[in-house]
Amino acid sequence: MGSETHRSILMICGDYMEDYEAMVPFQALQAYGIKVEAVCPGKKAGDKCATAVLYFTGHQTYSELRGHYFVLTASFDDIDTSMYDGLVVPGGRAPEYLALNESVLKLVKHFSDSNKPIASICHGQLILAGAGILKEKTCTAYPAVKPVIVAAGGVWKDPEPISTCFVDGNLITGAAWPGHPEFIRLFVKALGAKVTGSGKHILFLCGDFMEDYEVMVPFQTLQALGCSVDAVCPDKNIGDKCPTAIHDFEGDQTYSEKMGHNFILNANFEDVTVENYDALVIPGGRAPEYLALNEKVLSIVKQFEEKKKLIASICHGQQILAAADVLKGKRCTAYPSVKLNVLLSGADWLEPEPITTCFRDGNLVTAAAWPAHPQFISQIMGSLGIKVSF
């Protein structure tokens, strides 16, 4: 939940920045009540940046797929750096050319000279090197960036494991998106935030081709707050993977679908005991179509409802709630194509206008799609008594 003393953050974006490394901190910080403005050289508010899905598929280096389109919230040429309390620099391929942009480098130098927190991840450190702010600074990055960091006078630290992050003064660095929980936690701490009410235990019901953002954004955002988050999938165990789907809005009559990252499960489905959790989160995408046919999944949902524990479901996740018969008399929303399921289950349909709208009815929190994440996660936090304050 937000605080009375607001913070404003700037994010430097570019085409083919890493999909997660842009959206996870962007929406997580907003969910915490922090204003985030995303800009890109040569682009204005409302313009889009293409993103890249970088993942390991068994080769000597990562593969790249097309990600979601990221909508910018401010115009680069209008930026007044003195108005912001911190800077976030995503990785991916964008930093390769952004590190050659003098306007970007001047902006980064301003944050460094002002001793404001700078959080940079993966290949983002190429921009820091280009700005000349790494001399004698301890930092990490994606391993391929090591020669540049060393040449720029930085003190290189191996990211072992890949989720490792480092802090040196106002600089926070991470190696890749698996480190987001620590990366975001350290950045929020550097901004002067205090987290209360954390330590909650949350269960995610996952499945193959759940929506990429709708699992990872809330998963890592809640972990960054210090929550214990277990992600399970029927017939799978700890360490198994679920492929995800990227659902985006690209001008067609319905959303498009592309392959997303693989999501690694961290708990066993067969070990789930509802009493051990404070809340249930159900991502959307295509997984709910078949998870709604699984009796064990439906039993878990029913137990959360019987115990009046928080159930937060987004997009097509409400297909599972409808099949579990827990929506009767409830007021909720979902992705519009799920409206029929919601109505036939005896619920009162609430239009998601705009698509970022989120609703709460007792122990139920629902949203229509991933653009609603800031409000969706904020509602989860409020329901569980978690607060970020400054």
C-alpha cells in the first residue's frame, strides 16, 4: 500500500530491453505506492518499446524471443531528473545502444552526482560504464558484461548464484531477472522504505501456458516484500518448469500469444496443505482452462473459500473459481471473454473499465489482465496487512 510521503522513480527503457527486467520492477514499485515514469530516447508517452524474452534453453548462451510491448508513461525530452528519487535501468539488448546515447549518459551522471539510488540489472551496467560512474564501485552484472565493467574501473563480483545482488553506496546491481526479489528489496530500502506486516505465506496455482507476467510479476513482487511464496502445478514437483504464454494487445480483435519464459516451480503440488497459507493467487493465461478440470485444484480453492482466506485471481483465473463454485453471490471481474463463466457461476459481473481496474469483495480480489497488476498486488497487500511506508 502507498504512503503519505511519495517517491518518484525514473526507468530508462529501450527496444529489446528484457521483458521481465522492465515490467517486474515497474509494476512492483507502483504496487508499493511509488510513482514510476518510463522513458525512452526518441519516444514519447504512449509510445511502445518492444521487449525481449531472454532465457536459457541448453545452449552456450541465452536465446531470445519476442516479448510483450511495453507502453512508455512519459516523454524522454520532457524529463527533469531533479524530480526523481531514484533510477532503474533494465537489461536486455537495449543497453548496447543506450550506452552510446549522450542524453542517457548525462541523465545517469546526474543521478550519480546527486547520490540518488541507481538500480541496474543484467546488461544495464553497460550504460553505467558508458556514463563513467563505475570506477572503484563494487558491482555485478550478467557475466558477459564483466570485461566492460573491469575496463571501466569497477570492482567485479561474480553473481553466484545468479540471483545475487550487490550494494555499493547508492549503486545496486544484479545479474539477471531471477534476482529481482533481492534487487527490488534493496532498491526500496535505499529509497528509505519500511515494510511492515510481511512474512505471509502465499500459494500460487500454476499450469502450463499461464500468462508470463501474471505469474512472475506478483510472484517476485511479493517475495521482495519478504513473503514466502510457493508455486505449484498438478503432476509436477520442485524444480520442474511450466512454459508460459505472452498475451498482448496488438490491435487484433483478441490478444495475441507468443512463447514466454519457463517458470520454475518451487514447491510440490501433492504437499499442499491449505492451513499453511494466508492467501491463494491464481494467474491467468490458458492454464486455467485445464486446471478447472482438476478435482484436487478445485478442492484447494474450495478450502481457501471455506476458511475465508484471501483468494486473488486475475484474467482467465476466474475460470477455476467458477468451476470450484465459489463465486455465487460474489462481485467480481475477469478478462471479458470469461464473463460467461462468471455469470453462469452466479456472480455479479463488474466491467473492467479501464482494463487496469481491480475489485475486492470480502476475501476475493479479482482483476481482468496484467495491466492491472499494480492495483491487484496492492489489494493483496492491503488484504494481508502488508504496508510499504517512508
